Amino acid sequence: MRFKIEYFHPTRILTQDDIYSLVSADADKSFYLDAEKLISEEQVIIALEESYRLINREIRVRQPGTLFMMLLSGKRQIKLAVASVGVTPDTAHILRISVDSGERPNSGILEKENFKLPRTARKRDREVFYNLSSGEFFVFQ
């Protein structure tokens, strides 16, 4: 699976309508995250790959984006997972990961920026992989 990672910052304080329009525009192909709440790009890619792998199995969660956020955050409840890594009105740096690397329209409320997560974060890998392994456990309950 190919991914395209891009970084943005909001051009204004985001409203709930702004956030909804971002995350719902292409919900099965693009995912928007609060970059400051993440550890590394590797964490994001591994969680996304794992969410698509698990969706193809008999699990309770059927939406890749929902499962993706649950795996990233290690939270069992969707609302907590979204609050943990999702975009909020206070988000300053947004990471957009697109599944097919196709060009995505810019909504006008985001501008590209130079902020970037490290590719890997070796000292925090244990936390990332614990979240992923606990996610595998709770999606089958």
C-alpha cells in the first residue's frame, strides 16, 4: 500500500464544521491527525497498515479510519481515540496521510508547512508497538 504524508497548519482557528469537512471529504482515502500528538511517521504508517489488515478480518470495527485512530492512540473507545490523536480547534500542525497518494484538493482552511515528525523515534518504539498490540486484542472482543 502506498502512502503520502503531508503537513499543514490551519489558516484560522478551526470550527467543528471545518473539522467535519476535512475528515469527511474523502474519509476512506485521507486521514487528518494532530501531528503534535504523534511520535513518528513510522508509527502512523504501521498503524494504518495494521488497520487495513484487520478490517479484512472478522472484527467489530468496519471503518479503517476509526480503527486507525484506535490503534494509534491505544484507546478502546472511538470518542477517546479521536480526542487523543484527532484534529481539534486547538490543533496547530496537521498531518494528512493519503492512502493512494493521489492529489487531494485543498479546502482553503489549510496551508502546507515545513513542520515534520521524525521518520522514526527509536526510543519510543515500545509505546507505539504496545498500542498496536493492545489494539489487536480489543478489536476482536
